[in-house]
Amino acid sequence: KLMSFLREEGVALEELGTRMREEVWSIGKVGGKNYVTVLKAGLMGLRDEGGDLILPMKYKVVAQIHSMGFDMIAQVNQSMHDQGVVGLYGREILPLEFELVDVKVYGKKALIRGWRKDYWRIVDEDGKLILEKGEYDTAHLENNLSIHVTKGSLHGQLNEKGEEILPALFNNIERHSVCGRIFYVAQKNRGCALYDDLG
């Protein structure tokens, strides 16, 4: 195995890269398994601890790798304006056509938001469309996988499936967490109301 070979033989990363004709960029761990980020001819990919290619070497940058149990997703890009997200073996989750990518992982679930001028889209860890620009002007992912949305100057809150928790009728919404429970303080005109994560 590649990783045990590295540990037991004490092979320098530069020597390993020479043997594989690839430059070893970094070593990490996802879902309890080791991986190596490799670079060849200016393109990056990932190899598992056995040396097998688990992410094709076709990306300019493998920016961030997110562990989701025993699976993983990686933020990749071909240029500053062509960013996206892929899974193991290059399975496309969010196409490489966005200027900014935001990934939030919670357990084995994830939400991914891609943004480019005048357009945004949110998908789940399988690439299923959750929400895109249209009904709402903006959408921001939160750590618990809820989605804060705006329509004009009004704010709303959606769950991870894109279902409405609070309609976009409020002047402001603040998210709070106490003892593992999520709740929202929503302000409308001069009044305030407290809502749980179900609305």
C-alpha cells in the first residue's frame, strides 16, 4: 500500500513523486482512508493509499476535500472562473462553471452553492438541484445546512431540501443555537418572534 510504503520505508515525497512521475502535493485523510494529492504535467488528482487514482488528474487545482463518512467531495477548478465540485472518480456534483463555490458538510450530508455573475445554484451531495436564482434574489448556506434567502430587502429561511421554514417576509432573521437546538429570531417592522427549526 502506498501509505504504509511511505511510513515503513521512509521514502521521501520527492523520491515517491519521481518513481510515479508525479509530484506529491500533499497527504491527507478522508473517511478514515489516506490519500495523496498528486500533480503531473500541471494537472492535479488524488490517489488512495493503495496508489489507485480516485480523482482523475485533470484539474488545475484540487482546492478543498470534504469528508462525508466514507465518501468525499472535492472543490476543484480549471481557472479562477471555472470552479466546481466532484466526488470520487470525478463524478460531477456541481459543474465547473462557477466563480465561487461554498460547501457546507453536516455528517454525511452536504449542500453546495455555486455562484457566478447574475446566477447561483444550490445542489446536494449527489448533485440534485435544491434551489437556483429565481424565486429568491440571494441564498446563503448555514452550518446546519439551512439556507438563508432574500427577496428584495426581505429575509426568509429554508431547510436543506429547499422547503420553507420562514417565508421571505421579515426585515431580519438571526439564527441561534442552544444545547444543540436551532431557533430563529425574526423581526418584522417593530416586532420580533421566536421560531424553532421547523418554523
